[in-house]
Amino acid sequence: MKVILLGPPGAGKGTIAKALMQHDGSVQISTGDILRAAIAAGTTLGKQVEAAMAAGNLVTDELIMDIMEQRLQEEDCQQGYLLDGFPRTIPQAEALKALLAKLGETLDCVLELDIPRDVIVDRLTTRRTCNNCGEIYNIKSKPPRVEGVCDVCGSDIVQRDDETEEAIENRLQVYNQQTAPLVDFYRNDGLLVSVPSSDIEPVMQAIQQRL
């Protein structure tokens, strides 16, 4: 399958992507993960986007499209892919449509994860991430066995700069202004499937039924 996961920060796109990967072997493509890896490696790309990501802002469309064109042609994408957090704007969606046409590919659907604002803020302000392997925790619902230490690799777990309350409010503003219009964009293309974002099992059941 070639699917876009659409929803605000904290909607659970990464969690759903991992569950769908296990379901059919598709690969998760998260532009956020790609950019964070570049920042950690200290690359030129990482330096370009570090300040923007720390504030919850978007990086340039040109940069994102260059990344995506390279990524979608990698071998693991032949089994299908789940785009997590991309596209984020109408121009990116139009550029993606052109890119897929160039590659001779088409989307199967766009899954919108619908979630209340108060749940988003609670999820993100209590989320913690391993600064080494990227494993995600939540201090309320999924704490590590030892406080501040990753269960998987033993490294420190931290609150990301873009998951403070101030950065979250900024990210939600950016989402509402620039990304939310994609709902109508893909609805008009006949690709949109909207699913309430709740616990993982009912979400997966709803997605499998609709697909």
C-alpha cells in the first residue's frame, strides 16, 4: 500500500504507521525522523533545519521534496510505504502528486486521524523520547522501567524541544493554518478516509475495515 497518514501533532501517526507496517510489510517514512537524524549527525541539512524544528516551524518545500524523491526510490519502498507527517501543505501535496506521476506510482488512500485538541496537548507534553534509539515513552501511559532511562538501549530519555507546551501551541497553529486544508484537498481527490484517533486496537480495526 501507498498511504499518507494525516493528522495534527500527537494524533498517533507514528504508532499507527508501526502497526500497519507489521500488518502488510510497508515501510514508514517520517520526514521528522529523517530530519532529526540529520541534526544528530551534524550534517549541513541538519544545521539548516535545527532551529526551525526546535521552534515547531516547517522547513522549506524544496528541501523536503529533495529528501522525498531520494527516499521513495530506495529499495525498501518497493513493498509499499506509509508517509508519516508528509505532505504538510497544499504545495507539498501538489509536488508529491507530480513526483508520484514521475515515478509511475499512485496513492491508495489518505488516512486522517481525528483527535481532540486537549488530548493532543496532554499526549505531547507527557511524551519522552530516547536520544539514542528513538524509542518513545509517555510518563503517564508508558513510562520506562527506570525513570529517565530507555528500556531498549539504556540511554537517556528526554523531552524534545518541540514538545514543550509553548512549542506545541505553535505547532498546532501551523497545522491548522497550513496542513488542515489537506483534508479537503484529498477529500476532493476521493482519497480521504477519516478515523477517530483513540486506542490502537479500535483504530486498526477501523482502518482495516475501510481499506
